[in-house]
Amino acid sequence: METSMTESAVTFANDNGKRFVDELKALLRIPSISTSPEHAADTRRAAEFVAAELRRIGMENVRLIETTSATHPGGHPLVYADHLHAAPVNGKSATTVLLYGHYDVQPPDPLDEWTSPPFEPTERDGNLYARGAVDDKGQMWTHVKALESLLSAGAGKLPVNIRVIIEGEEEVGGEGIAAFVREHPDQLAADVALVSDTELFAPDLPTLCVGVRGMIYTEIEARGARTDLHSGIYGGAAPNPFMALCEVIAQLKDPSGRILIPGFYAQVATPTPAELAAWKALPFDEEHYRETEVGSTELTGEPGYSVLERTWARPTLEVHGMPGGFIGAGAKTVIPARAVAKVSMRLVPDQTPAESFAQYKSYVESLCPKGIEIAVRLIHAGDPIVVSTDNPYVRAATSAMHAVFGADTVFIRSGGSIPIVGDFIRELHIPTLLMGFGLPDDNLHAPNEKFHLANFHRGIESVIRFLTNVAAS
């Protein structure tokens, strides 16, 4: 019965592939930029779009769940849906799968680097270009369309119980969903979670991500004089907050890229020899990566570690922006009274956000130049995670992807952070699978973001086969 449902669902997905893409384009036209207050209405419109589609395809109890947090008091809503009527298997209750995605997107800047407008989805060379195409509207849509295909094939029935939770704040830290998971775990009770917000290691190579780095995102604020000052009259006597930040930031890392915060590396866990050997066997060309993905003249980072180790299993510290002072056209000779630097750290097992932030804050405060007051603020944080591959859900996923891609699955880690994974493991006590369908050159968070359309369709089929494999296991 499951085989028949699977093949019928795959046929339905293939027959409706063009419509699925057109629907995705409609969602991509909505500029749901969660960090931008002026796009709050657009972000809610995206949530309503997703909820309406879940309702249309036959999911039940579809609703928006309002969120709030200290950082985002008027938070963007969660989208919830479920379908909990799967028949028992061998006298046991049917498995419940929690499907996660996010409908919010990063800002599209710089706009002049986009070949086509970021919110006008455009097909070129087999790819769909738009902000959010792969991160994460396109990948989230693979879940929705897999459910539609299975509901059609099963005449309104699904092979497993399903809960869906889709958030609108992943790109700004996910505090709203974290609070909901913590306070209402019963409403998301499941046996396993599936997240599609990662990528294939290489084209045509099915991939499960088994680890993500954690993160702490911070602001360092430096204050000098009471007000902005004329640099001719006061230069040489008044402290300059920008120069103070430069002094502080220059002492956070050494020239080789090693972080200088005392104690920062004390809890860094080393990957196992087996994992390092598996990474070494992956099809990775460092020069191709430098030229096509990074686009710099040289790669940087800690000596003694491969690129994959540096991006997957070592902590980092990066500066993202320094707003303040005068940045308009022309000249204005001002010593700003205030300047801010936005700084983040990626964390790895066994580092914790709380301890790492405390170490960082103490060190930054110790570097404060004279005449300057410094405040260090934590904006958001997430735990690093490594998940076990020894469970039936991993086997269901690898079998599904082998059927679709015709190749064995590789296990990798990701340098990025997906805060919800830690919340699911910690609060719901369930394994979480990271089964993504992006490509390394899909430009997520950058201009000309894209989703390879073949992978969009293969993603739908993979999710269909995963859910029916889970039902049969």
C-alpha cells in the first residue's frame, strides 16, 4: 500500500511540477524581510500565504500563532498545521513527523549586484533567482508540495502523522519559536523533526547535514563625547568612538585568524578520526571553492586545519558592520559621539553561548580605550549541535534520497547556524534530520540567490519517499 501511495504521489508531483514552481514564485514575490520594520506587513502576508496553502491542500487546525520576545516585541507569527489520522502500524501508534521551515528572508542588499530584481522571481539556466529561493521558501515549499502530493495520492490520508511549524524570524534569531517550543512542547509532540534548510555537498550528491555551528550575535557600542564634534576644533583632544572600536576589534583575532579571547577554545571538541577521514574523502577542490564560492585572491583562517574543518568544526569571529558617524555623499568632518560594531561568533561543540559570550564581553571591556565607555550587548544566540546517524529516520532519509539521486548519501556538517535544531533536541527530545537540497553556489544571504529547479523537484520527491519510508519502518 505504501509503495502504491509513494509512486502515485511522485506521479502527482511530476504532473504538477510547473504549478508548484508558479506557486513558489508567488510566495517569493512577497518581501518578507523579518529584520525590517517597514516590511512587517509583508512578512505577515507571507505567513498568511503559507497558511492558506496548507489549508487548501487539506491540512487541519491551520492557524497563525502570534509571537513576542524581548528583541522583537511585535514578533512575526508562526504558521501551524497538522494531520493526525494515520493508521496504527503493527498495533503501534503511527509515527509523527514534525516538518519545519521558515518564510522570512534576508535583506536583498546590495541591490545593484542583482542581475534581476530580488523579489521578481526569474528563471535562468535551470535556476530560479529570487531572495528566499533556497533560504528557505523554496526548500520549505518542498515540504508543502510533498504533503499535497501524498494527500492527493491517499485520498486525503497521509502515511504518517504530520505536524507543521513554519516561522518568520529565523533570519533574526528565532526567539519567538524558541519560546513557543519551550512553553508549549505538547503542541509540537512528535517522534522526529525534518528540516530542509541546508544544501547538498555537491551537485547530484545526496547529503544529510549532521551538525551545525552555534552562534552569538552581538553589538559593541562605544561612546565618547556627549555629542558629535567638529574634528578641526576638537580633533586631537576628543576621543573617537570609531577609532576605539577599531582598536578593540583589532585585538579580537591575531593575523592568522586565531581568536584571542582568553579561554575561548577551552571547550572546543575535536571531530572524531572517522569523521575527519570521511570529510577528507569528499569531492572538494579548495582552489575551485576559493574561486567560485568565495571569490577572493586567497583563503584565510587558522593554520593547521583544512577548509572543511575551519568552516564546520572550528569557532569563528566576524565583524558585519559599523554603523555610526557620517556616511552620506560628500564630506562632513565630524567626530561621532557614538559608534557601533556588529560582531558574531560561530560556536562548535562543546562551547555554550552563555559561557562564550561572558568570555567575549569580559575581554572586550578589558580593551576599552581611555575616554570611551563601552557596552556589549547580546542580540541572539543558538547552540552548536551534532546529531547521531544511528537511528531509523536517518535510514529512511538515505533510502529516500538514494531512490531519487541514484547515489549513496554523504554526511557533513554545516558552518551555518539553525537555532531551532537545538530547541527541538533540548525541549522536544526528538532527533532532527537536516535534509537540504540547495547547492554551495546558491548565494544564500547574497545577491543573485537561486534554487536549482531540478533540486526543487527532487526535494519534493525525497520528502515524499522519506515520509512513506518512515511509515513502513
